[in-house]
Amino acid sequence: MPEIPVFPHDTVLAAISPAEAIDRVRDGFVEYAGGEWEMPPKIYLNAPPNGDFRAMPARGAGLAILKWVTSFPRNPEAGLPVVMGVICVSSAATGEPLALVDVRSITALRTGAVAAVAAQELAREDARTVGIVGCGLHGAWAARCLHAAEYGPGMCFDPDPEAAGRLAGELGWEAGGREDALGCDIVTCVTPGASPVVDEADLRPGLHLNMMGADGPGKAEATPEAVARCSLFCDEWEQASHGGELTGAVEAGLVRREQVRELGDVLTGAAAGRSRPDEVTLFDSTGLAIQDLALCVALLDAHQAGRVRTQTATL
Ligand SMILES: NC(=O)c1ccc[n+]([C@@H]2O[C@H](COP(=O)([O-])OP(=O)(O)OC[C@H]3O[C@@H](n4cnc5c(N)ncnc54)[C@H](O)[C@@H]3O)[C@@H](O)[C@H]2O)c1
């Protein structure tokens, strides 16, 4: 019977700093784009009327993971998180189970980390200021990672002034209105995607947009017309064109596959990044299992090196 480590939420966040998460997530995109890592499409299992489950597998760096994660949007009414679940980590050499990992902490950290990777790769060389539109759980982690990547100061906007004020206070940034946040160099939108927060009129020369909130069908944070006016990048075309920020513009016939570059290809040099300082770049993040895998690799490395201790379970 294997005895395996179990990593709870706080243990994960103590083991992996935002700076390390950024490096690891960057490495994961490079490995995947180079064909070293494998990632089949995610599978949805509906659980009507309240939500759905997603199964997200990936293999790389000697590990194979399965992320089993929920989206139950009305859960907060019952005092429960929207996103919950577990990541099973196995050896890719023998299939042996190696660890069980909390989903919420890994998801928050890897989502925040990719915002920083995309900014480092696609924003103007001299970009510094950060606008956060939507200061909930994942907006806060995007802000923390951008801060760790030495961007800032930032402007935090949220219709819930407490959420914006709390995040601004934590990072020494300011809280302001939507226009203040959209006036920054790197604007990161992490709202529920129920209605657009970015329109064509908001696009200024040199802006970089991270669009993180639209990670499923029916969600959008920018109008299709605004999306179509940007130089477009995404984490993965299939997900982004079917359940991401790009979907509306693709369905309206405003954007075609050949106009969109994947972040991994930009990182490996297979595709070009920003070409001019006055270009408006938009990165569509839908969330990939390779990001989760990258952080599981970091976590198991930290555990093996004795930098993190945790309880075990016997299967
Ligand atoms: N891209 C990814 O990898 C990824 C990962 C995790 C979550 N998400 C998505 O990100 C979104 C946010 O998730 P969360 O867990 O942070 O939710 P959350 O509920 O913790 O935070 C959402 C925040 O957005 C604010 N908000 C709502 N409407 C707004 C508006 N019009 N303008 C500005 N702010 C507004 C809310 O007040 C809230 O503070 C969801 O759609 C979620 O599915 C994406």
C-alpha cells in the first residue's frame, strides 16, 4: 500500500512563492510548445442544476497529473467555494500514485503566474503600471504575481469597494474606478465574465490586456469588436476559441485561427510577440493543465528537498 504525501491549501502556498510559480509556469509552456509535455483536452461532466466537474490531465517532467475540479457558481450562498477538488499526481514511469494536492491553491497560483508570464512576454518593454479589473480570488493572485514580477504601482477596481481596497492595501497600490484601472500599462481582467468590462473605446496604443475571467462558454470580458482590434495571443487555441475571450469574436467571424498566436510558441520563438510599442496586445487565458503540472513539479521538488513537510495518507 503506497503512503503518499497530501498537500493542503496553505502548505502549497507556503511551498511555492509567486516568483517561483512564474518561472515554473513559463517552463511548462516552453516544454509543452516544444512537444516534451502532453495535454489531452479537458473533459466536462455536467452536474445539473448547480455546476460541473472538469477532468484535466497532463504529463511531463516524469509526472502525470489529473486535476479533478469543480465550478459550482452558486456555492458561495452555501458558504462553499466555487472551485474545489484535488490533483492526483502519479509517476509517469510506473503509474505509482505520488501525491494528492489541493486544487484551489494550485489554481490560484498558476492563474496569477500566467498573467505575469504573459506581461513579461507581450507588454511594452517600459510597461510598469498594472490595472486590475475584478479583485476577487484570482484577480488578487494575478496582482500578487505581477507585483512579484516587479510590475506596479497598480490600480485596483471592483464594484465591491472592500475587495479593491483590501488588495490595494496588501500591495501598497491604489483603489480606483474602471477607467483608472484601464489607464494602466498592463490591464488584467478577472471578473466573472457576465458582461464586458473592455470596449473598443478603452484601447490605447501600447496597452497590454490579460483577459483571465472568460474561461468557459458564454463568458466574455471584452466586446468582440474590441477583441478583433487587438494583436491576439492565447494559452491554447482550442480552449480559447471555444470557451474563452476569443470565442465571441471567432463566432462573429471577426477573428480567424491564423490571427492568434499561442503563448508557448512566443516563448520558444516559434511565433512573434509584440512587434511595435504602440501595438495593443491581448492575451486570452483559459487555464491549462500544464500550468497545474508545472506547479506540482515545483511542489514535489520542494518536498523531496525537505523544504516542505506535510501529512501522508495510505492508499
Ligand atoms: N483563466 C483561468 O485560468 C481562470 C482560473 C480561475 C478562475 N477563472 C475565472 O476568473 C473569474 C473570476 O474568478 P474568481 O474566483 O476570482 O471569482 P471571485 O468571485 O472571487 O471574484 C470576481 C470579482 O469580480 C468582481 N466583479 C464582478 N463584476 C465586475 C465588473 N463588472 N467589473 C469589475 N469587477 C467585477 C466581483 O465583485 C469579484 O470581486 C471567473 O470567471 C473564473 O471562472 C479563470
